[in-house]
Amino acid sequence: MNIKTFSSNDFQSAAKFCRMNMEYDSLPDFLFKEKTFDDPDYDPEMTLLAEEDDEIIGFMMGVARTIKTGKCGYIKLMAVKPEKRRQGVASQLYNIIHAKFVKIGCERERIYESHPNYLMPGIDPRYTEAICFVERKEFKKFNDTSNLLCDLTNQTFSTMKEEEILSKQDIIVKRAEKSDEKQTLNFIKEDFDIWIPEVTQAFKNNPISIHICNYKDKVVGFSAYDTNNLNTGWFGPMGTSPTMRGKNIGGILLKRCLADQKKQGHQFAIIPWVGPIPFYMHYCGSKVQRVFWRYEKILE
Ligand SMILES: CC(C)(COP(=O)(O)OP(=O)(O)OC[C@H]1O[C@@H](n2cnc3c(N)ncnc32)[C@H](O)[C@@H]1OP(=O)(O)O)[C@@H](O)C(=O)NCCC(=O)NCCS
């Protein structure tokens, strides 16, 4: 077996390999590119291919990010060809990436949930071999989360009447414009600073994929889409200022994004890594689509 670092020459074959060997996920080329080359922390030294006779038999990608608690290394994608499993392929790839994480001073490692650019917020336990693998590598399950699925085909998302009611209280909901970016980001910094990368991405999209709520000309809420896993119907993040909750602002903001996503031609929106399941169930009837187990290993 030969292990080499990933390069643009391997793009097509590696994308196809991941598609073939991660049965619960769909990874079109555009998404594989977003997850690899377009990751702000992409490091070819931590993106590895295992080959035999010039054929890929394993792929593993690591990224390191600085989060609030310090540096964290993520195993972001991994797959081994079924006939080559249980022969130590993933272990060899992991050992190389793990050594790099240690060398650059990562304090912890996590699996898949490499926010803000991630495919899944943890391991879908139907990938049971992956659960066995990470537990063998001494990762501990510390939480779980889920993605919701919202059917866009059987509902309309008109918010005109609700917005009229709010406007009488000086509460205005609108699609954000470029000129709103600075004020919106200032608001996000106060209450939701973890989402700065997503909101920045939403302002780069064309059209801008974020709606905001102003109260007395100050931003007090937002909802965004197409900020990760772009063009797949990915909703979020969203948030309302704690002082303004309970006024239907969140509901309107949510529906405005879902209306956009429907208009884009999506039949479903994915509401990832939730969060307040009853809120989404109430406003758009979304249901749990996938469950993810979150794993962590603290490095000494
Ligand atoms: C998860 C995956 C990458 C593991 O690759 P692999 O090359 O088979 O892993 P290794 O051979 O290095 O396994 C190392 C250890 O993990 C554990 N393990 C791996 N697969 C296992 C299985 N099917 N049953 C029990 N334990 C398993 C074992 O402890 C194993 O060591 P051992 O064989 O000495 O007992 C592979 O099963 C795979 O591609 N699965 C589908 C894609 C996937 O799940 N991707 C992750 C999505 S979240």
C-alpha cells in the first residue's frame, strides 16, 4: 500500500471514491470541492490517499481549526474500500494525521463536525464500522445531534400578514443588502459570534442569502441559508436577540429563507445540527432526518 497526499490530479477519482464508499451521503463533485480545496484550513499534508496498484483503497482528510477552547483537529472525511476494510488502512491514515495534530499542538480531536465547513455534524451511527473505528481509537461519545428535513413542496411560506403586524411595532423584516453587512456582523458578534463565518458567506452569495430583522433601525435577528454544503438546500444558521424572542420574528425569518430555497428549486431543506426541534416542527413541520453521534478525544 502506498500513502500519498491529495492533489488536484486526484480530485475526480477521490470524489468518486468517497461517493462510492460513503453509502448514506451524496457527494457530487461541487460538494467534494467545497469540503476539500475550498476549506479555509485545507492542508494537503493532512488529506491522504491510500493506493494499491494505482487504485484508491482509502481516503482520509484532517483539518485543524482554532476554536474557543484551543486548537482542535478534525477527521473530516474518511472511507476505505469494502474489500480492504479491517486491514488497518484507516488506522495507518489516521496515525499520520493524528501525529500532525499532536505536532501542531491540537488539544483535542473530533470526528466530522468541522464547523463551519463540514459535511456532517458527527457520525451517522448507521456507519457502524466508523463507530467501531473511532471507539477503538479511544474517542469518547460526548453528545448527539440531528439534522431535520423540511418538505418544501407541501407548504407556502407567505409572511406578509405577519410582517404587517410586526411593522406596527417598528419591527421590520427584510432581505439583507450589502449595506447591512457591517451592522449585521456587529449584531452576530454580540450574541452569536460562532456564526460569523456563515453569515460572511451568506453576504458573498448572489443573491445574498440572509434575511434580517430590524427594530428601531438596529439588527435584532437573522436567518441564512447556503452557508455550508452550498446548493444542497442547507438552511441556517439563524438567531433572534434574547430580548426580542417570543414575537414571531424567528418564525418569519425562517419562512423567508425556506421560501427562497423553494424558489431555487429545492424540494427539501435540511436544517442541520439542531437545536430547537419544537420551534422548527411548529413553523415548518420539519422532522428528524438523520442522527449524529459526536466523538472527542482529548490529547495529552
Ligand atoms: C470506518 C472505516 C473508514 C474503517 O476503515 P478500516 O480500514 O476498515 O479500519 P481499520 O482496519 O484501520 O480498523 C481499525 C480498528 O477499528 C475497529 N473496526 C473497524 N471496523 C470494524 C468493524 N467492522 N467491526 C468491528 N471493529 C471495527 C477495530 O477495532 C479495528 O482494529 P482491529 O481490526 O485490529 O480489531 C471503514 O469501515 C469505512 O470506510 N466505512 C464506510 C465509510 C464510513 O463509515 N465513513 C465515515 C462516515 S462517518
